[in-house]
Amino acid sequence: MLTLLTMAASASTPNARVEEAWGRLYITHNGRICPMSVVCCYPMADMENPAILWPEAESEEDVFFQDRALSLLYMYLYEEDFDAAVHLLEKIRLYQEKHIDNLPSNFRMRVEQAFHRLKYTKPLAMLCLTIGLVLLLLELLLVRKSEAYYWTREGIAVCLCLFLTLMLAARWYLSGHVPFGGGHETMQVMAWFALLIATLLSVTSSQTVTLFSSLGILTAGFALLVSNMAAYNPEIDELMPALQSPWLATHVSSVMLSYTLFTILTLISAIGLFKRSDIRIHLILLDVAVVFLTIGIVLGSLWAKTAWGTYWNWDPKETWALITLCIYLVAVVWGHCLIAKTPGVSPQNEKHRWWFHLYCVLAFVSVIITYFGVNFIFGGLHSYA
């Protein structure tokens, strides 16, 4: 919260966000969240013991300072006296450093300020969408490609993946938990998975595989764009109690990896409706996606047993995840029949391939309902996810 208020003091943050940050600080300071005073300068310290941020008053001067500091800060921000606000924040910081031993390091504060000022999500989304579309067009239109093209494509994928890795690592470092706490963070993780897949597949010269690489970058762009749309105010906060579990990382990562693969497969199937492609590689990724979705559902059931006392609740999210799994299992069986030359389903029969690709495109509707529709329409136990 120091970052937000400091940015407010430099007039670089929207007033609505300043008001929200101040409101959260105010109700905390007045005991409506916790009974002890918490000052804004070091928000990322141990919030289970907030008293460490505002030492117990030892004199009347301390009492006066602690009671008046936040009121003065609010007044300065309200009156847009930003120089006075920055000066007061510096006084609060020095007061804390003098009276408190266990404070976050200056390095951590600098990382947090730089992270919030960067605002990388939308620019990175636009960059991934542009690069993904350009590479996709080149893959579809160019018959012969030079060695420099493949090196350039691989370098782009690696740079994008490394940058997003750094951003997620910074968010993990600042929050103290894996970045799976909400829609904004999970879509960022989905974008990271997509870029990782694009990086791993960019080393080949096979046209079908390189299509997956280009579509991986495009998928990352879409995920980041949705993340930016969902991030009305993506503060780095503590996880809500329901998500404070060791099952969180394994469950969410398995499910989001499967959703990432389903998205890439949907795009390649959309291309397959108009251009003949080898479905063998398509089927390999489809198998992997179904396996990870199955793992995610199983891990979610084990988590539900520890959290709610039962393995299955027929919650809308659980139900639609199971429906999605069944729908894609049909695609798996169908795809293997095409490859195995089952009588009546010949791999040379373009009509069967076309219907298979159409089915895969339509199947993605279930993924959209599972991830977005449940949260905004059906609600339930997973409405926070």
C-alpha cells in the first residue's frame, strides 16, 4: 500500500485507486480488520502480526504521532499537497526504522514500487498478439523459410517467456505465495504456460509444430488481454483463507495447463477447418491436455476432502469441469480412431477430419463456461476462482 500512496503523492495513480487503498488502510487502522494499528509504509510484512508495523507507544509523543500521522496523510492527499505527503511518509518510515527491528528490506520496497509502476500486462498482451499474428501469417504463407527465421522466432519466444517469468517471480516474491490467487493471476499463469509451450516448440522446423508455437504466443496475448480486463485493481494481497492450502499450486497449475493446451488446440482446429494439417501432433497435445485436466480434477477432489469434508459436492465448477473432461475424451477417442484407420473412419477422408476439427472448436465452449461462466453466472463454492 505504500507503493500506491507514494504513487498518489506523485499524481500518477487514479483517484479511485487512492480512495480504495486509503479506505482499506483506514478500516485497518481503526480496528475494523484487526485491533492494532498498521501504518502503510511496510504493507508486505507479516500481516498475521500487524503490530510489528506500528510499535507500542512508549510516550505521549508517540501516541500523538501515531494518532495524527495517518489523519495528516489523508488530509495532504485530499488537498493534493503531494510534497507534504511524501515528506510525512518519509517521517513515518524513519520512525518505523528507529523503533521496529523486523521490517521488509529496502530492496523489497524498491521491487514493489518498480513492479507497480511497470504496468506491463496490456503492452505485453498487445505485443504477443501482434507477434503471434505475424508469425502465424508467415507460417501459413511462406513455403520456404531461412535459418535466420527459425532463430528469430525462437529468440522472440524465449525473450517473451523470460520476461513474464520475471514478472511472475516478482509477484511471488512480493506476495509470499504462488500467483494463483484470483482471475488476474491465473490468466497470467496461463499466458506463461502458453509462452513456455511456444518456446519448447519453436526449436523445430516442422510446419505443423511451428504453427503450435505461433499459436502459443497468440494464446498468451489473449490470456494477458483477459488478465488486463479482469485486473480492475490487482493489488498484491494475502491469499484468502479458502486458498491457503498446499493443494493450491498443484491443482490450479494442472487445470490451467490443460486450459492453455485446449486453447491452442482450438486455434489449430479453427485453421484445420480451412487447411489440411497432420492431426497426430494435434492428438498428442490433446492427450496431454486431458491428462492434466484429469489430474487437476483429482487433486481438486483431494483438496475438497480436506477443506469441505467430502470429495465431491457437485458444485457448478466441479460439474462443468467433469463435463469438459467427458467432451474432450470423446475428441481423444475420435482422434485415435482417425489415426488407427478404424473402418468407416479413414484418415484420408477429409470430411471426417473437418468434423473432428469442428468438434474441437465447439468443445472449447465448455472450457469457457467452466472458467468464466461459472464465476459470473452460476456462482458456487468456486466463485472466487
